[in-house]
Amino acid sequence: MAHSPETKSQARALYVFDRLDLTKIAERLGVAIGTVRRWKTLAEVQGDDWDKSRTAASMASTGTDNMVALLIEDYVQLHLSVIEELKASTDIKALDKAEALAGLADAFNKTINAAGRASPKISELAIAQDVIKRLGDFVTGSFPQHGEAFIEILEPFGKEVLNAYG
């Protein structure tokens, strides 16, 4: 079914200005998620990068510090969803989960450090994350059998760290 240009434009506006994810946009507009993804991909090929527009809109409306905080928040949500998937997975060995967690902690640390350079307020969070990364590396190397327990503890603790430093 062909959708009107207005529907496509509304999808873009919901993504760029309202910061909705593609699934929520599809639900709100009554459009298949694959269709919204295709619109976004086609727009990018034609030079309209929704992600860049979203970042620019955030910067314009909230300032750099708030924009960095929004980007960190988006990343943390993604990070936590991956941790949930690791916890729920029954076909991944504890050692593999611990290694995956160490990789996630490293990526998170790099993201927070980059954000800290862009926004000094984020620097405290970067230090806290470095401590968490080091603990993850330590658990992976010295106590791999406790990887699942570490994952279980890390998710709620990550929220505590964000509340304290974020």
C-alpha cells in the first residue's frame, strides 16, 4: 500500500523532533516497521540523513550539554537492552556472557569518555564507568563463573550510577 508524502514527512518529524524510535513511529502512524525503516534508508541515500537531522535539532533546541546527555541516554537504553538479552539468553555460556559484557563495558566507557570531552558534566560519569569497566574486566579474567551474577547486578547498578552522575 502506498503511503502519502504527508505520512512519510510525519514519520521523519516524529523521528527527528520528537525523538521517537522507528517502532513507536510505525505504531503511531499505523505503518509497518519495515516501511518506516525503508523510508529512513531511502531518505539517507537521497541526502536526508534523519540521524544527523535529529542530532542537529537536539543541539539547536537543548544546547550541547543537554544534547550530549540525550545521546548518552539513548546509548544507555540500547546498552541495557543488550544486557537484558544476555541475561535472557540460555544458549550462551557464562564465560561468553562475561566476555560480551566486558566488550559492552569497553564500548560504554569509550562513549562516556567521548561525551565527557564534549561536556565536562559527563566527566564524572566517565570516571564511574571506567571503574565499572575495570570491575567487568576483573570479573571476566578472575571469576568468569560469576559472569551471570555480575550481569544481573550491573543492570540496576548502572541505573544507580546514572542517577548519581548522569
